[in-house]
Amino acid sequence: MSGGTVYAGGNFTTISSELKSGSSSAYFARLNAGPCGAGIGLAASQWQMLGLPCVPSIGTHTVADTFGANFSKDYGDLPNGWILFQRDAGDNSNSILKSTAVVTTGTGYWIKTLTDPASPEISVSGTATVVDTALAGCVSLNGCVAVTVTASTISDQDRYNLVGNPFPFDVDWAKVRIAVTDDVNSPYTPSGAEAKNILSKQIWIGNGRPYDTYDDVTLIGNLLYFKSFWVKALPDAAGKTVRLLIPSEETTHAQGSTLPPRVVGPGPTASALTAGGREGGSMGAVSSSTAAQRTALPPSAAREWFVRLKVENPATGARHDSVMLGQRAGASAGYDPSDLAGMAPFAAPYLMLSFPHPDWGDRKGDYATDFHPAEGMKADRWDFEVRADPVGSKVVLGWEGDPAILQRSLLIDVEAGRTIVPAAGGYTLTLTGKSHRFTWRYLGAMSGSR
């Protein structure tokens, strides 16, 4: 380490056998020997968010010099070639880059190729991203990269910025700090910046599918290797210089990690249900329950829990799996900070899950998480939708959660008028419209289980 800079090259990255994108997976690991990492998979005819993990070393850092060797077709030669878009947060637009345009670390891009790349993975050659070890508020001894975020100049408007992860590894979003000029309380955590109406605590990442959204508290996210991500400047950022201090430090948690459910209120914090009343039977039918052994909760305590919903098209591989419902301490029946807003897909085709909330006033919209108050394991319900374009596909709706919760839950296919026992496994259906409605019902804790 010398002169305020540090080498941020070789690193150990976990690689998903499906995505090959360095997005925290337990499949296997490999050593990224170079300062740019090993590259990522890029499928034909699929938009993908992109961020340079290093400083390009070929030529003058142009689009053609940086990415050209990855493709056998010419840039912009549609429908056979490939194309790169850049977001201009200043005028809120997307524009096609010329082949001579310069690309930089910290900037977010969209890339699409109409034919398969020359190799299964797209990669770049370059030198390690230069970091500043003297940035006030940086949480890593390795230093940080500061990326400026643009706010709207129109009063009371938000402004989305597309930012690139500048490092050859995944970075913990919760360790990013938001520095604000002329603010003695700065820098902030993402949640702290949202509380000040400066920057949303959420990030949105498109992985060739609908956007997944994360924050620093509820569904804890990472800035992914070789990827860009959306951040949203809030109205009070106007007139200020707002910078993301991105640490040169690899994350230690998986994408979409959650805080462990807990018992809140008086009583032993380790108390929890260990089993639930089982409502068995075949798909679409509910049989009588059988008793099961439990650990009782203290009378005044409430237990947090969540269920992760997921949907997949086995024929195409399309999926969406970062959607959650549940009961959480501090949550409310309406909007609260644990409810993370979704984002509409960039383009078709897509397959996604969403909690629609037209009833939430100025917070109305589609949500990726929907948490209700944890008040003694009371009965509850959630309405959600599976959305797709094009329609006509056979998909599988699935779920993950505590068996005790699943055994006290029902999934209602509103369109088909069917009731399914989630404990029995996945539910297969054919989407005949662009939106298919469901209700998840939690029956509440059985008598004697509290």
C-alpha cells in the first residue's frame, strides 16, 4: 500500500454453476488471478447490466477496444451484432454508445448481443481499480472508490442512477457509505441516507431476468462482480454532492441474506416453535391436522418469520426468487421500511412475482417484500401476483420457509379457485394471462403453541 492507493486484484470468489457471475453461491470456488477477474456469462438476445471490474488496458478504453474481442460480430450490426447503452442521470435517458466512446469503472451499462459471444464468458483485460485509502467515512482499510450520484433538479422528484461495481468481487452494500457535502452527520449507511431523504436504501439488479432488489437491513444485498446496479437519489439530494463510498473489500455473505428470525419482547430470546400442526393431503386438498411437539413462546412475546416465494419456467430457465412475505417486529399493516419496492422489468421476456399495493397512498406500487406486524403469531394474509410476458408458459411456483409456518399456511390460486397446502411442495400452472393472482394465508399458531 503506497501513496493512498492499493492493489485490488487477485481474490477468491464463489461462482454459481448457473450464473458464473461471482454472485455468492455454495457450488464451488476458484481463484481470480488477474485484476479484472474471470469474466461472466453472457447469453444471446438477453439484456444484461454491466460494470467494469478494473481499468481497461487495451487502446484508449473505448467500447470497441474493451469488449470487441469478446464478439465475432461487429458492434451495432443488428440483428447480428452487439450493443452497449449508458444511462444519463442528468436528463433521465438511455443512449446507445458509439464504438469510440470511452468506458470507465464506476459507470453502469446495459449490454446485449444478438448472437452468442465468441466464448461462454465475456471478459476484459486491464489494471486494478485505483482506490483512495484516505476517504473520510470509508469502512475498509483497503480504501474505497467514490462514485458521484446525480439528483433530480425538479423539486420533489427522485432520480435513478446506474452505477458499476468497480471491483473484481462482490461488495457488501451494507458497507457502502453515502457521503454528502456540507453535512456534519455524513457519511450515512444506506438506511441512514434514506431516513434523511437523500438516497434510497435499496439497490436493484437485473440478472437477465426481472430486477431483484436488496437493502442493508431487510434483504441484505451485494454489488455483484462485473455488474451494475440502480440507486435512487431522493429529493433532498438536490443541490448537494452525493457520493457512494464503495469499499475495496469482498463481501462475507450470500446475496439476499436475511436477519435470522427471532423472538421479540419479554422472555427467553431463544424460544421458538420447533414444529407445527401438519395439514397434509394431496395438492388442492386439505386434510385434518395432527398434533406435533412444540416449544411455547412467552405469553407476551412474538415470533418473527418469513417465507421466500419463487417462480420458475423449467423450459426456459427464467425465474424470480427474491420475493418475501412474513411477520416482523416493527412492521405495520401498511407500508413500513421493511417493504422493499419492486421495479418494472427492463424488457420482455420476463417472469416475476410482485405484491401489488394500490392502497398505500403516496407509497402505492409493486413490492418485492411485504412484512406485517409480528403480534403473537396471528392469522394473516398476503395478495401477490405472478406476471409474465409472453404468456402461455408452464411455470412452477415454489416457497421456502420454516416447516412450522408452511404447515399452518394455505396458498389460494384466485384465478383457478384452488387451495394448495404449501407444505406439500411446488405448484405447477400454465399462465394464460400476463398476471395471475394468488393469496397466501397464514392460519395462525395453533392453540397451546404460544
